[in-house]
Amino acid sequence: MLKDYYILMKKIWLAVFALCLSLPGMLHAALTIEITQGMEGAVPVAVVPFDSGANRYAPPEDVAAIIAADLARSGRFAPAAEQDLIARPSDISQVRFPDWRTLGVESLVIGKVETVGADQYRIQFRLFDVFRARQIAGYSLPASRDRLRHVAHTISDIIYEKLTGQPGAFATRIAYVISDTVNGAKQHQLQLADSDGYNPKTLLTSQQPLMSPSWSPDGRKLAYVSFEGRRASVFVQEIATGKREQIASFDGINGAPSWSPDGRAMAVTLSRDGNPEIYRLNLADKKLQRLTSSPAIDTEPVWSPDGRHIVFTSDRGGSPQLYRMSSQGGQAKRLTFEGSYNASADYAPDGRSLALVHGEGGRYRIATLDLEGGLLRIVSDGRLDESPSFAPNGSMIIYATESGRRGVLAAVSSDGRFRQQFSLSKGDVREPVWAPGEK
């Protein structure tokens, strides 16, 4: 977190953990999304409400509305407002392409939601190229009552990929940390939710701070730092069962866990030998390999997608900057030179760039760094932005920021052209991390 590095710059580590999650929050609430900056040139599309008239009971979710909201959240598309739709076709025989051309939409989505059994549905949809008057995609997908939203997100992913040539990331999840004061006592929760903030689920509740969540490559586990017992320890927890294991609880700092791409090892920050250094932890036998050896503070390791390198934050040059070394350790190369503060890196899925926190002039914003050309681009506009995490398709970056003196989450397109904000009705939310896509 950004607050960690105010302390890092002074080399006072213990104070940061008391401050990281000290703001009040509201538990169990879904995140709500507000688009704060649109993308010029977004492609006009139309998503017609899906026909469910033959059902004895109305579906509990508006599938078409979820799809339209997903496409709008991507920043790449501008769905027509429902009141502006010129027709409500649900079958290909009802589509009149000349009429839709007059509306100016380039793509059209129609569909049906049919009941096939107790709490079981079948969703049919078709995607059309309006100007070429042809079908681009058409699927029929089963969905249980509690999976309707997920299947709607899956349809959005299909549509996004057909229209852009890139995978979608709507049927994914995010994890984050929230806090609240309950009966006068501070309470912290590690939560996960759908990528649009719906279906929040609490994985862990603690009276002590929780921080640094990190997804396993298969999306089945989360690693995180817990201060239960009044000391920092690294845990790994299974999403489905809640089973968890303490994997690092040495004297001093145990922090910043990061999974290797194959899921067999983890990079962590430990001060077991007296100074914060980067270690590689083999998860099968718990053997440790020390990767850095510096009188400075080395922390926040993150693996490259191919597993060959680790990028980390170090103040060995006098201020927090990003460095890259082999995942087996060895000499580190400095990557950042602009600004007095560059930290909290996350690799883009293609391995070609990093998201990071860039500090200059007392302002901390999210930036991207092109690893080949070295170009640093600022993409957020806050003053205290932190904890960037790429979407699994690389199109968006989710991060933590402040709004109205509260911690909220925000997301920005990787080119900085489109922004949105996630917030609770009140309270504080921090430390977002985007789950990997389905394998």
C-alpha cells in the first residue's frame, strides 16, 4: 500500500501496519459502480431486453441489462438506452436491419431466457453486425438460478471478444479488504465479489488488520497477510472450503506474498535475517531461498507471467523505485527513474508493461511502464492512488483511492481514457486485486 511506503522512506515498518486499515467501513455491502470518465469514440451497440414471456416465473436477473452494463463498463462500447430502442426483437426473423441502421448502432444483441426446470434456465442470444446484416455469434447456454449473473457475464465476454478480438474479463472476480467499527471494536474483512461488485462474499473476518491479498494462478486460493496474534503472518486460504494454512510466520516482517505463475512457489518479503529481503518459498516443502541481499528495504515482489523475472520495490537508490531480477535471484536492474517514488508493481498479462504507483510533487497516481521502451504513462488523476492490479485481459487496472475522505476502489483503462469508481454506501475499502481469468 501507499501508506506502507511513507514508512518505507523513513524505514519505520511497524507503524504502517497500525494505519493501513484503520478507517471505518461497512461490511457485507455490494460495491456500486459510477463511470467517472467516458471514452471518446465508444462503439454504439444495442442490447434488446431478452424475451422471458413464456416463463411461468420471471427470471430473478435482467440478463440483457447485465450485458449492457458490462459493455458500458469496458469503455469500448456505448449501449443505446432502453427507451431509445426502436424494436424489441427476440428472434432473427423479427430483426429489420435497415431500422437499426437508422439508429446508428453497429452491433445488435437479442435473446431469450427460458425456464427448463426447477430453478433452471436456458439463455439464447444472437449477436449481429447491423451494417453487414449478418450474425456474428449465437449460443444457447444453461444457467441455474444462482448462476444467471455469471452466465450473463460469460455472454458479455463472448460479445466483447467477437467485437474486439480480445478476451473479455467480465466473468471474473476481485478481492479486496474492508473495515468497520462494530460495537466499538475495529473489524476487518477479506472479501471477494464479481467484477461488477455484485455477490460479495466474506472469506475472513478478523479483529486485526488484513492486507496484501494475492490470487493463486488457478483462482482457487488467496494468499494474504494477517495480524492475528499481534504479529504479521502469511496465510493461504482455499476459496471454496475456507481451509487455510499459515505458510510464513518468522520473527519480524512477513509480507507481500506473490504467487509464481505455475503456483508452486511464492515470493515474500521477510526480515528473518534482520533486514527486509525478497525470498522464494517452495510451497510443497516450505524451503526458502533468499533472492536479494541489500542494506536497503526490498519488498513487494511480483512475478513476470513467464516466471523468468521478479520485479520488486527497493529504496537502495535513495528512494522507492522498481527493480527487476531473475526469479532465481542475482543482480537487479533498476527500471524506474522518473519521479521520487515508484512502487507497488503489477505485471500486465502479456508481460510487456507494468502498472505501478508513481509519486511526484506530493501526488501519488497510477501509471504504466512500457518495459521495452521505458515510457512511463500516468493513467489516474487522484492524489492518493495505490495498489494497482491488471484485469486478466489487460484492458483495465483496478486500484484503491480516496473520495470524500473515504477509501474507495477505482478502475481505469490501461490507456487512461476511461475511468470508473467502485464504492460502498459508507466506509472504507482497500487493497483490490483482480482474479485470473478462467483457465
